[in-house]
Amino acid sequence: MFAGADKELWAKQCRELEGQVIRFCLDACKLGKGNVVTLFGGLRNEVDLVANVMRALLEEGLRPALFGLQVNEGEANAREMEAYLVDDPTQIKRGRFGVWEPEVSKTSLVHPGEITVVLVPGLFFSEKNGARLGRGGGFFDRYLARTPASVMRVGVGLECQVREGIPLESHDQSMDWLVTNQRIVSCC
């Protein structure tokens, strides 16, 4: 995928982004709004927040959660994301497409209203309106639609993924914040 210097630059930017995400989550949770932070990681061309960020959050007393896909009863092939609290790295595994997932039998389901910060991946983000262009499956949009307004929605990506404007459709969910390897921006 990347060669030589490009691979080194990608790794450097990812480390910078991980540091920004950790700082943001710690500050957000210190505001007294809770201590549950959802993480993501594993898809190609996405920053993998699980390895380093999860460890740092656990060390600071925060409660990381990972998303798992669940089949909706009565609907063949209808799958939705649910968040599960992860207290230990042994409670996760690589799932479909190499994405980190919780071992559902070893974790507990967390209600969307109990979450403090939802970290959301994307291909591109707009700092103007908080718009996010995902991969087209709608999983994060459907999950975010179930969260109360008190839950912080945070788009996470590299600075090169920020665009001037991205159109929003009726089902698209906006981000409240954008965290990149270079800055933290309020989209509200």
C-alpha cells in the first residue's frame, strides 16, 4: 500500500493523531460527562485506535468500548452496530475485514446514552458543518441516530482528510468535533 518514506510519514501522522485523540478524550471526560469512549480500528486506510489509545484510556480510568455487528432478529442479513465495554485487551479479536471487535461473550453491552464520546472514522470530514463521508454502509449514521445529544460525536482522521464542504443527506449524522493529527476543531 505505502512504500518507504510514505509508510514512515503515515506511521508518524498516525502516532500524532493517537496523541490528539487521547488528549481530547481525557479532557472531554474530565468535564464530568462520563467515562465511556468508543473506539474503532482495523480497516485499511483507517487509523487503528485500539492498540495504543485503548491502553492509555484504561490507564487513565476511562472505559473503552468497541463496536460489534449484531444480526437483527426477524430480519435476514440485517446487521446493526452495538457498543460493548472492554476492560481488557484479551476481550477483543480481529473480526471480519480485520476490524477489531469485542468478544461479545466476555463483554457487556453499553446503551448509547451511557457513552461520553463516540469516535467515528471516515474517508473525509468537513469542519464547516461536521459532515462525514463514510464507506457507504450507514452503520455509524444509524448508531449515532440512537444517541442522545449529550454524547459527543467526534470525527477522527488525518488532516489530509478534511475538506471545505461535504454535502449532508437527510440520514447523515454530523460530528460535533473533528480531531486530526494537527488540530482539534469544534464543528458546532
